[in-house]
Amino acid sequence: MTNNEMRKNRLRQQAEPIAEACIAVRVRLLNRIITNIYDTAMRPYGISLNQASILTLITMSDSVGHGDIGRILFMEKSTVSRNIERMKKKDWITTDSSENTGAAVIAITPRGEEILEKAYASWAEAQEEAIRRLGSDGVDTLMKLADRFWPIGFGQAG
């Protein structure tokens, strides 16, 4: 066996546990599958699941800024900024400076409220599809796990 063949063999042996048992791979796979269900359902309204999550957080909060969104939804700063800019262009949100801190405060506009209301029925259908695919035991387990890492939930920004 050549050195190259031995190296490939060793690499395959190392890759096997990743392919078969890596928790991160499984979580990312589930994330893509489930997110696709919601994104597909809400696509006719021009809204993504990330955007709906941000609009929901804004709706549930008294006051929310960029940092709050990233912290509460565990989103990267660039993801928050990109979605905020897209939603501002669509007139779903406005940003204004806080009188107390001078930091940008984000508010939902009537148009943003309208898009969230219109997309709700499609979100509910996607929710049912996700529940069907995961099964009630899978959903229960998922909710319990998420609560360990996200005990504050929505509406805790301000």
C-alpha cells in the first residue's frame, strides 16, 4: 500500500465517526430541512423565516436594537444587519435613535405588521408540517433542548 493510499485510508477512518455520529452535522441538517419548510411556505409573501423571527421579536418587545436581536436570536451581526437593511427597504421596519442611549431602536411599521399578519396562516401550515415530520416526541425533545439554551425566549429585549 502506498503512502497516499494509507493516508486516504486513515482519513476515511477519521471521517467515519463524523459522518455517522456528529451532533453538529445532524443539527445543521435538521436546521436546513425545517427552515426550508417555513421559508417555502412564506416565500409568496416575500419574507424569510429569519425576517419573520426578527419582526416577531420586535412585535413582542417594547424596545429592540441590533444588538438585542443578535443576542436574543443568536444571529451573527452581519445576518442581523443584512436582514434589517432588507426590511427597511421593504418598509417593514424603521430605525430611530433612542432618547436615552442614542443607539438605534427598531420598530415595526404598519406594512411590517401587515406582512406578518398575511404570512401567519402560511407559518401555521409550516408549523404543522414540521410537527408532522418531527413527530410529537421529536417536537417535545426539541423544545426541551431549546429551552436549555434559550431560556429568555422572545420579548426579553426591552
